[in-house]
Amino acid sequence: MNNTLGILAVILASILWGTTGTVASFAPSLSPLLIGSLAMGVGGILPIPVMLLTRTALFD
């Protein structure tokens, strides 16, 4: 189960990372710095709920 969750997290991260340029091309009024910052912010915050949900399974 933990391997599957890790694989899915990597796939989701690569999809989000790969679509940053596409989003930037469809939103010319937003600066590339803002789009990159949002992508990194979401990528940094998204693992927190996953960590909290799987914490008991890892340390029990």
C-alpha cells in the first residue's frame, strides 16, 4: 500500500510540474514567477495531509 501511494504521489507531482508551462501560456496576464510560486507552494503543502493520514500506519 505504501509503495502504491508513493508511486501515485510521484506521478501527480510530475503531471503538475509538466503543466506549469501550459498554464503560463494560457494565462499571459499572470507573471511566470507567480505561476511557479503557486506550483511550488501547492507542491510543498500537498504532502502534509498525506503525511498526517499515513503517520499512524508508519509508526505503529
